[in-house]
Amino acid sequence: MEVRGLTADLRWSYLVAATIGPWTLRESVLTGTVHTSDRYRLSQTPLTAVLRIGQQDLTFPVIAVTITGDLLTCQVGPRVRMYEQTQAAIYQ
């Protein structure tokens, strides 16, 4: 399955580590053109990918990130549901 969108963020906690767009998610691999990036934040863990599809944000844990030129490629894990995000924020 392939999903496409216009904008997405990679975040370290609530801080934006990179913005990309347009992006494609296929077989747990996210690719997109880098608009902004912060090397320090991208080197931190854990990172999450927040993909905007219409009015909805889909969040995935980032396993690995590579930037080559202006192309970002990252391996993502299973989608994080809103309940799990809320619980993680409460118990940090």
C-alpha cells in the first residue's frame, strides 16, 4: 500500500527536527523532499514522523533516518494511536 501527502514533520518530542513534502509512505519507508532540518534534533531519539493527510495527523515511530542531498528516507514502525500518544505524554 502507498500513501502520499503534501507535508510532514519529523519530531523529537514536541520539537521539529525536519519538515518534508511532498512525501510518500510505502512498505514502512517514508521518503520526501527536505524543506528544513536540524542535524542535532535528527540525531536524537526517539523521533516520530507526523504525516498530515487532510485534517488528520498520523504518527509513526522513526527507526532510522537518512538524508541524501535534499531527499529524506526513513524507516518507520507501526502507527501510534492517539490514546497511546496521550498515555505516553502523561507518564513521561
